[in-house]
Amino acid sequence: MNSNVNDRLKDAREYLGLTIEIVSNFLDISIEKLMSIENGKERPDIDEIHMLSKLYKHPESYFLEGVYSENGDVELLARASDDLSEKDRESILRFSKILSEMK
């Protein structure tokens, strides 16, 4: 398993099936810059980490430290629910309550 921020960023992009061109265009970062970051020639700055973590739906701590924060799963769920309708979020909340009661 890759162990540095550059490798984790590349792995996340590839896992999601995103091309370097798509990420470059979406975030308005040059392809060359993104390739330098992924190849370990350049370390991303905190703003780039922030933008990439939002796009890849992983907490920043994953890319910076290689581990999810204690609330990493919660952060990931929150980010994933951003794009859902209010009705869908309510359904998820009801489902989570049912799961909690089953414990």
C-alpha cells in the first residue's frame, strides 16, 4: 500500500476512475501540476489538499496522515449526502435510526 500523500491522491483518483484531465479541469489545476503532485515531484499545498479531498470524498487527514480521522466515516457520509435531496437525506436518517435500534 502506498504511504505518502502523493500516492494516496493518485490512488484515490484512479479508484474513482477519474482521469487526470478531468480532475485538472474540474479543479482548475494544470495537468502538469497535478502530475507533479501525483508523481511525488511536488507536494500539494493545503488548498489543493482541501479541494482534492472534497472531490475524492475522503477526509484531508487520510491524504495528509494516511489514516481516517476518528470521525472519518462520519465526514465521508456527510460529504456523500451533500448532493442528495432533502427527502433522500430524511430516508437515510430513518434508516440509520432503525439500524441503531437493532443493536
